[in-house]
Amino acid sequence: MNRLHSEWARLFAADPSKGADLIDPQGRTRALVVAWGRPADWSTLATLWQAVQAELDWPAPLIAVDGLDTFQLWFPLAEPVPVQAAHQVAVSLAARWLPHAPPDAVARRLLVWPRAVDGGWQHAPRVPARLPGAEPRWSAFVAPDLAAVFNDEPALDIDPGDDAQAELLARHRSIDAKAWARACQSLLAGERAPTAEPEPTCIKPPTQNPDIAMSDLAGPFDDPADFLKAVMNHPGAPLAQRIEAARALLLKSP
């Protein structure tokens, strides 16, 4: 195991030489990722990078370029949490500190991991990695003072090097269980950091039913696209469901 693999194991409890599986057999993870792009825009994601440090007292997240058109923030956790909780917090981070754009626009530009896909859970691809194709392009972690340099092209055209990537990872700390728990309660309750210390699992009864009651939507719907549009525009729907509905509409578009 080289130094990069050791740093991955320290931060994420995963081995990139074996595919960097960030979800363990118990359905838990030690990482959440928020990505903003298509097109890349570091100034927008920088707002979230700064806010979690100033307002949640979290360590600085890792910054990555995906090799295509997107910036990513990687949040390592000191203790594993259920993937559902990691997803919920990632969505809440985006909802609080990323632009309040229409859901269809957000669906095009925002990705969070872990995320539900085809009845299971999927996590972000490993970084660094060479992308398929004849032209050499790499995803990579980048230093904060260099992030803006990649705004026009969020990719490297040379191998970033395991040692250099390991050095970047070595500078970062994980979010400890207490900081995670305080932030969870703050984010999920829509409040500032609480005075009482909550449980660190970040599992709490939802303030609203996560599934939209059919009675809340106008119907009947003869076309599935009409139903998706109703979900996307429903003011009481959770942001995650509105985004997924918008994403489904985009996939249906010619």
C-alpha cells in the first residue's frame, strides 16, 4: 500500500487500489461529496467550502476536479454513518449554501453522493483517476489556492502523481462525530448549531413525510411527464425529490 492508499484509508476507510468502495457492507460511509458544474464554477462551490468551516466548524473539505466539467467537495468523516444520513446531509448542505435556482437548473448542475440509483446506493468515482478516451484527462484533488485556475477546464492533462495527491490528502482532517452530530441537527432542523448535543447518528424523525401525498398533487395524470412536472413544482416537496423529478424530465427530453 503506497502513501496515497494509506491516506485514502485514513480519511475514507477505502482502498483506491481496489476500486475505492466508499460504502461498507453495513451500508455505511465515511464520505459525502457535493459537486457543482456543467459548466464548472468554482466561485459558487467556494461559498459552500467556506461556509462549512465558518458556520459548522468543520475542517476544510477536499477540493477536486472531475476531469470533465465539474468541481467537487469531499467531506471525510471520522466515523461511518448510514448512507441515507450522508445523502440527506449532502442535499441539505447544497440547499442551504448553493444558489436557489429553479429545480431543473439545479438538477443539471448539482450532484451529491452517496445517492440512490436503481434501488441501491452509489458513491462517487475515485479521485485521482484517468478518464477514458484518447486524450489524456485526469480527475484530481487540488489545493484551494489553485482551484480557480481550473475554472475553464476542471481537469489535468498529465498524471497528478500519487505522491502529490497523497500530500494534499495528508493536510486534511476528518469531521469528528460531535461536529457531525451538531451540524446534522442544525441542517435538518433548519437552525443554527444547537446548545444540546444530539445523537451522532444523524437519524431523526423527518419534519415532513418524505413521500409526497398523492392528494397534494393535481391529477389524474395521463402522461408521466405531467406528474414529474407537478412534483418538480410542488412547493411542499423535499428538495431532493424535486431535483430527482427534474433530472428524470431532462433524461426524457430528446
